[in-house]
Amino acid sequence: MGPSLEEAVYCRVQPPQPECIDYYFELEKEMPVSDAVCMAFRHQIFVTRSHVVLVKGIQSRRPEIVGEYDSQGRKLARPGGLW
């Protein structure tokens, strides 16, 4: 997470208590509002209105969006047909 890929830092996630039914996560550090956070969780995405974005090349520091999907797994088209 961070303001840019070059300034990104690793931060642990504090998992919710087992009795929580909502899927909100806290980070171990406080970061500035608007910093990007990349997290990988799969918690009942089908009951949300969220989108899932697949990204490759993160470990090589060359992230590339592979595709974006709705909560039902349908591929979404980017404006301008970028994928």
C-alpha cells in the first residue's frame, strides 16, 4: 500500500473477529486517506456489489490489469475496450 508503486510498503491485515458477519478489515498501520491498498481475499463476493480486478506482474513490480469482473463473475468491459 502507498501513494505509488515505488513507495509501496507491506502492511499486515488485522482479521475480523469470527463472530463478525461483515467483511471489513483493518490494517496494522494507519495510512493516509487515498493511499492505494492491494488485498487478496475472497469473502462471499457474490453477495456484494463489488468488482474483482485480476492483476498480474505484482511481484516483478510491473502490475498489469488482466480483467475486471462483477460479483457474478461476468467480465466487464473497460470504456474504450482496453481489455
